[in-house]
Amino acid sequence: MVEVLSQTSDQSAEFETQDLLLNVGPQHPSTHGVFRMVMTVDGEVVRDVIPYIGYLHRGAEKLCETMDFRQGIGFMDRTEYLAAFNAELSYVMAVEALADLEVPERAQWIRMILCELNRLSSHFMFLGAFGVDTGVFGTPFIYAWREREALIDLFEEVSGDRMMYAYFRPGGIAWDVPVNFVDRVREVLISATQGIDDFDSLLSENEIFLARTQGIGSISAERAIALGMSGPSLRASGVDMDIRRDEPYLKYDQVEWDVITGEHGDVFDRYYCRVMEMRESIKIINQCLEHLAPGPILPEKMPRMLRTPPGEVYLRTEAPRGEYGVYMVSRGGNRPYRCKVRSSCLSNLQALHELTVGEYMADAIVILGSIDIVLSEVDR
Amino acid sequence: MSVDLFGMSLNPWADAAIRLQLVVAFMTVVVMGLIYAERKILARFHQRVGPQKTGPRGLLQSVADAVKLVGKEDLRPAAADPWTFELAPYFVFIPIFLGFVIVPWVQGWNVRLLELGILYFVAISSISIVGWVMAGWGSDNRYAIIGALRAAAQGISYELPLVLALLSASMLAGSLQLDKIVEFQSVVPLIVWQPLGFFIFFVAALAELNRTPFDIPVGESEIVGGPFVEYSGIRWSMFFLAEYAGMLIMAFVGSSVFLGGYSWPFGEDFGLPFQMLLAAGKGGLFIFLIFWVRASVPRLRIDQLMGYSWKILLPFSFLQILINGFVLVYGLPHIILLITGVLSLGLLFWVTEGIVKRPLQPRRRRARAIAVQEAEVS
């Protein structure tokens, strides 16, 4: 039953060898969801890989067209469930741009804190899953889970939900944060800093980890740009591009932080960019907490049912995995005529073939892990 | 000719059979304990609690697992090769249990003390590779066949450093019989004279047992269990049992050869209970090391694994034998062994680190593969 392709490999002088078709997924422990790739392997070396996506397609964009602007927020949560605040942010900012709403200061700072915290929790999830991909039995996963749990508890205190927050509103936020919010965030940041240090000593300095990740799956800056990669996966190749700094939204122009770039564009750089980015996020949040002052959280004159004038807008923000953009067309009324999500994961996944071909089969798993995809964002 | 067993005079064959039965029964219980211990210890590493619902402190977890596994359906894929598939677990299981024949548990407690004990051990335990290949081939599953071939390559590669490390120890002891090696260490355990040999043995033992970081044949995150992917129920549990039994025997052989087994280092003898405590403690230390490694390091890749065996471990185990030979032939003091052992261990680490930290560059192989593809397209 073991089917083989009829192509033969080039060193078949004495005996004939055949490439093996290997189906990885959609149910496989390392495809991070329902993702399938069909690999052609020559012994242990991958010669071709064909990704299949779409197992998780729910038509979230189409559904948004039938919902009013407030209801659409919930669908955005579900497209990017590991960084739902960032996904909501792009959506509500697009609506605000259409309706020309002014967001109060306090709401902006709170949004910024929550988005950066969400970046932390999302990157912790990546670190844990990536550790498992490289083959450590559970330890990094549980370490990451511990830190993520603290962050998610905080999100629950703020929004009432652990993953699908639906907390941002066009014009501001749904309700004010709890009174002990600032203390709680400081508390969580201390444990998160400790968690990042743990990862540095567990993985970043481990010789086997270095041997497994350095020099694997590298991509040049030109190719990364050509393939439309964004976020840490792009910065790892040495491209100094971060929407938070280049097109400041919220209050990113009022805080001090650095854009982390890699050098080699290999798996290790993609991993380490994220680790360093988490430290920068902590820096940003600490500054935000100092700016947080009492005030309104929604504009003074907020209609009960939001209607926008006709128009179209594309608004992008820097989500943990890269550029998360929302293109929205309105023909007036209380719902978008068209809502299209530009998914960073889908664009980053385009590079999979180029990164994987020629590497070992075991590395294909690590490379897929290093791109850090969320399948529900890829398929939407 | 008759042999005494618990005061009874028995035919040697009957005696051996009874002793082996006792060992197998004892082993099965100990292996269940080991599984529990691994789950609890790994849970501590993970900051979890581990099993806690089955019995006091989860002590009956292994029993519950065994009952569940026995009750499960023994599935065989329709396209599998019936004989190879069904016989494979026995080929993995029996050689490992036969290895227990030569282990001296404490003074006078053993099945048989063969003169060529170590040779017997390495010969019989490597037969289980055949079982792995049979399981992989018989399952008719691509993950399984990849895992089986990896297991074969790995098993053969690491057999050599393992044998050479054991050989270097037995050179000093002047015997291949395990209890004589233990007696030799009644003053100073061999790990003091053979630090390099012990390190090589430990690494090769990890690879032979397919434990992290050498769990490439089962590679949970890549090939999803390797040769065992199609097994279920009682057959799968036999693989599992064999894995832990293999770990136990490797720990006891390792502690007998390098740590002094049941003997107390300074030549004093405190009687049977103390010997049991020592044997269990040293074996347990070895097993704990294996668990510790499992909780902390990622998996190697197949080429790195093979390279490490052939390019680093094998030359260094020859070096160890060479040093031992010089010391023995010219009657040099043993302290030279300690000094050269530590130095060469340092050299080994230095070479390994140098290989890992080589300058980063996109691999030539990758560039070649892309070129091959482009040629195919055009």
C-alpha cells in the first residue's frame, strides 16, 4: 500500500530509490491545528511540500456583512483566537476611521496595554508549542502555559472572557477596567519577565536547541518581502519594519522601545526575535501604565446604533504574527458592505515551501512551528 | 549436577527457569513502579502534580493503565503483514528480558553469572532492533517504516560506543563477568578511573533505549510514535513494558560496571539489606538522570545523531581504550587514568561545542536541492 512516486533520485547508479509521499495532518500533533501538508521525502530529506488549508473556513468575513458593527467584533475574536485583542483593534479602528470617531485618551492607553499583553500571551503560546516541536517533552509547554494562564486570568478580570474578549468597541472600550488593574498588570509583568528568563535558560542557550534551529530554514530579506511575510518572521530576516513604529496608531509614538530585527532569517532568529520582542512589550506596557489617567472611555455623543457614511478604508496594525489588516467598505447604514481580513499567518505560510524544501523531515516540523501560524486566522 | 535454590536441590535447567520467572515477575512490578515514578518526577519538573486520582497519591495509576490496555481491542490494520505485525512485540520484549539473566542484583542473587556476561548482554539486547524493524515494516504505515529505519540506523550506530565503553571498563577490571567487575570496585568505583567511558556509556545507553534526546525513532512530534503508531492494547503495552524494562537493565548494568553496583566504595560490607539499598540507590540514580535529561533537552536530528556517534563518540571510546591499554601494559599508576579521563572528557565537550557553534550559513545541501528542483521544472 506504500505508494511511491515514479520519480527516481539522481544518485541511482547502483540501485533504484524512490521518493515517498508522506501525508502530514490534518490530524497530526505538530501541525498546530487542522493543517495538512503532503511532503515528498527522499529518505529523510524533503523534496517537495504542498500545503492544504481551508479545513477551518467558517466565512467570518462574509458573516460580518450581515452583522452590525458591534456584532462584527465577536467574529474578529474568532479569526485570531490567540491574540483576539489585536484582531479586534484592527476592526474597531477601521470602523472608527469610517465613522470618523475620536477615541478618548484613556481608552487608547487601555487598548494599547491590552494589545501588548495579548502579544505576550500569544508569544508565550508560541514558545511553548515550539519547544514541543523541537522535541522537549512538555517542559517548555507547561512553563509557557503557566505564564499565559496569569495573563489570561487578567484578561478575564477585564473583559469577562478568557479568549473571546469582545471588549473593544468602535469609539472606545465596552466598560472601564477594574480598579486594581494597574497593580494586577504590574504583578503579571513580573512573573512574565521571570518566565522569559526561564525560556532563555531552558531553550535559547541549549546546545541541542541551537543545533536544531540555527541555519535551518533560512530566507533572505528580498524573498521574505516578495512573499509578503510580516511581523517577527519578516524582521528575523533583517527587515527593519514594524507598523507600530512606521505608521504609529494608538499612542505608540509616545513610548520608547526598539524594533527587534534578526540577521540570518533562520528558525533560531525567528524564535529569538519573538523572545526579544516580548521584553520590548514589557517595556511598552510599563510606560503605558504611567500614562494611564482617569477619564472617559467612550466619546461623549455616541449613537445607540452606529451608522457610517459611505466609504472604504484599509487599516492595518501590528498583531503578534504580523500585519493584521482590515479592509472595509461601507455603503452607509449600520453594517459593512464588505469586510476583508488581511491575515498575516496566511501570507507567512506562503513561505513554507521555500523554507522547507531541501531540509530534513524533522526540520520541516520545526520550520512550520517557527512561522507560528494560527489556522483559524489562515482559513477564517 | 544440581544447584541450590532457597535450600532446594534442583536440576540446573529447572533452577534457571524458576529464577528467570522470579526475575520477570519482579521486573513487571518494578516497571509499573518506574512508569509511576517517571510520571511523578516529570510532573515535578513540569510544575504539575502528576497522577493523583487513582489510589493514594495516584499510586495505582500504572495498574489502572494496565487494566485499560488489556481491555482495549487488539487492532491490526487490514493491509498489515499479519505475522511480522503480531510477532514484533515479542522480538522487542523477549531479548530485553533475557538480558536480566546476567545482572547481579546483590551478592549471590542472580539468575546466572556468565563469564562473558557483558558480551552476552550487548549481543542479546541488540536483537530487539529486529523487533522494531518488524513492527515498522509489518504495520504498512509510512510513519512506522521511517521510524523503523531510523531505529535500525540508530541502534547499530550506538551499539559500538556502548560496547567499547563497557569494554574499556572490563579491561581495567580484567573480566567480562559482572560480579567480578563489581568486586573489583569494592575500593574505588570505576567511574573515577573512567569518567570518559561513563559519559560515553550514558549517552549510548540513552540512544539504545530511544530516550530523549535520542527518541528519534518514536519522534512524537514528527512521526507520531514511529513503529508503534498502529499498535494498540496489549501489544502496544508490551512495547511500553519493554522500553522501561530496557531502561531498568541498562541502569543496573551501568551501575554495576561504573558505579560499583551493590558494593560500598571503601571496602566495607554491611550485609544484605544495605547491599539492596545500595543497588537500588545507584540504579535509581541512573534512572533519575535519564528522566532529568528527558525533561530538559530537545530531540536531535537524525544526521546529527549519526554524526555524533561516528565522529565523536566512537573516536573517543577508542581513545579511552588506548589510554587503558597504555596504563595496563606499562603498569602506570591509575591516577593517570583519572587525569586523562577528565582531560579527554573536556576535549569531547569542547569539540561538541565547536561543532554546534559553527558560523551560521544557509546549508549547501539546501541550495543544491533547490537547484535540483529548478532543473526539474525547466
